[in-house]
Amino acid sequence: MGCSFDAPGDNKAFKDKFDFPFDLLSDTDKSMSIAYGAANDESPRPTRISVLIGPDGKVVRRFDTVKPAEHPEEVLEALAHL
């Protein structure tokens, strides 16, 4: 899933326009982004990070540097080691 500060309608438009293959969450109050360390109260937008959440709901791994072209393989490799 992806997450942004954008409203649900804006996320849907982005997903449709770019044929984005993942669900997008709307974090308009920034609470989730702040909880995961991707933003603070003054952030105009969240930092691009990823978190891998295990079946127990706990963060297994945090990826602070995300390069879109390389990141899927990085996440799949991390999943393979769980």
C-alpha cells in the first residue's frame, strides 16, 4: 500500500491516471506518517520510506532510502528472509 497526505479523491485520480497497481491510503491528518517517522507536524509531504509489517502487526523492517526502480526486489528479498 502507499500512503500520502492527499485526499481519497486525489489518490484515486493518481491511481487511475498512472495505472498505479497498489492501494493508496489517505493520511490527511498526518497521524500515520508521523507514527512511522515519515513526517512531522510541519512536513508538507511525507518522506518516501517503506515499512514491512509482519503478520503480528509489528514493523519487521524499515527502508529509509527508497529508489522506485530497485525497491520491489529489495522488499521481496526481505520477505524471503522472514
